[in-house]
Amino acid sequence: CPAFCFQDVNKLYPSRDGLNVEALRNINFEVSRREFVTVVGPSGCGKSTLLKILAGITDATSGRVEINGVLQQGPSVEIGVVFQSPVLLPWRNILENVLVPAEIQKRDKKQSKDKAYELLNMVGLNGFETKYPKELSGGMQQRVGIARALINDPSILLMDEPFGALDAMTRESMNMELLRLKESIGATIMLVTHSIPEAIFLGDRVVVMSPRPGCVEEIMTIDLPEK
Ligand code: ADP
Ligand code: ADP
């Protein structure tokens, strides 16, 4: 039973001049539970759109998206999302930032707090709980974003160029940590990147999106040998 699947998904963005922008054309693929799939393709080929549809942030124009066997109908706690920059609340400390989604879901306070400590430890931020975002480096802030995305135990973690804003060295070490993290979180992961080496390094499987002007006509899956 797949974690999620796309069936004949199309996406058009309306634009002011009346000409629609075709972002996705006829997308079909499925991802198994606990798989780590990377999506690679050049800028503008529709990677972010794919992820936003999956996250329920935007709708497909046509086609079907299923998550855990259920039709996608908007944002859900089953899905955690990490964007390029984490947008932390500057007036809240690190622990309180991680707890935001738990508060929105009105989860048990004590349990959530324990979970937040555990997650911060997992992303290597043990001892930073009472620091404020501005006291942390970009890489550390992004780790906070990852912990925050995991606070409600999502079964699916979506990441859109999560380390794209970081310098090359930090990016590489964050990628290595992400592979270690994958073992402990047990979620299905889909990560979008424009870097082919990154996609191959991180993925169990790589989905390659190839652009024709203004749209995606092809989506192919490359299965990689066992790591
Ligand atoms: P990426 O880094 O994923 O390629 P961009 O920098 O191209 O993203 O765009 C950032 C965001 O701006 C996108 O996620 C999208 O929602 C929005 N965006 C991109 N292109 C357009 C557009 N032509 N009109 C309106 N919004 C756009
Ligand atoms: P990628 O993440 O691969 O860079 P996107 O999914 O951001 O690609 O964009 C795919 C196409 O859709 C691009 O042509 C982009 O300009 C367009 N697009 C994205 N978001 C919007 C939007 N909100 N409004 C109009 N066009 C958009």
C-alpha cells in the first residue's frame, strides 16, 4: 500500500493576462511507505508545485492525489513540510517555536514538550531550547524547522530545497545528518532539489522531471542500488 500517489495530475496557474501557466502535465507516480524519494529537475519545472499539491497548500487542476489511501483534501497533520527558510517566530525561543504546530492541533502540553526536547536532541540542538532564533546560524535554524515539521508525528515529511540557502559545506553535512535522521523518524520522505548529486545522495529512488517550455511532459523514476 503506497504512502501517496499521483494519478494524471495537471496543474495550471491562472495569470492576469488570461494565459494560464502550465506547471504540471499528466503526472503519475507512487511512493511506498518509509521510502525516501528525491525529485530533481531544473528551476521552473514544477517541483515546488508537486510538493504543494501533496501538502494540500494548492489544488491540482485535474487528476487525483491520494495520501495513505485517502483523497488529498487540504493540509493535514499527517504531513510535515520543510521549506528553504524556516520562518521562525523571533519572539519565541527554540523550544516554543518547535511547539507551534502542536499548539495549533491542541495536543497535550506535557507530551508535546517531551517530544520537542527529543526532536531537538535528534537534530543536534540539545541545549539550545531556550535560545532565540537570532542567536542561531542558518543551518541551526533549519534544524529547528525540521524538528517543528516532525512535532505532530507526521507519516510524510516533505522538504523543498531544505538546505538550499546554506553554504556548500553546511549543506553537505546537513545532508549526511538527514540520512541518519531518516532511520530514527520512520516517515516517508519526499525532498525536492535542483541538484542531481544531492538527489542521488539522499534518495532511495530519484524522480526526474524533464521540462519542455512551460510544462512537464515526462516524469521518470530511476531506482538506485541499495546504499
Ligand atoms: P524555486 O526556488 O522553488 O524555483 P522560485 O524562486 O521560482 O521557487 O519561486 C518562489 C515561489 O514563488 C514559488 O514557490 C511559487 O509559489 C511562486 N512563484 C513562482 N513563479 C511564480 C509566478 N510566475 N507567479 C507567481 N508566483 C510565482
Ligand atoms: P520549481 O519548483 O521546479 O522551480 P515551480 O513549481 O515553482 O517549479 O513552478 C512551475 C511553473 O509554475 C513555473 O513556470 C512557475 O513560474 C509557475 N508558477 C509557480 N507558482 C505560480 C503561481 N503561484 N502563479 C503563477 N505561476 C506559478
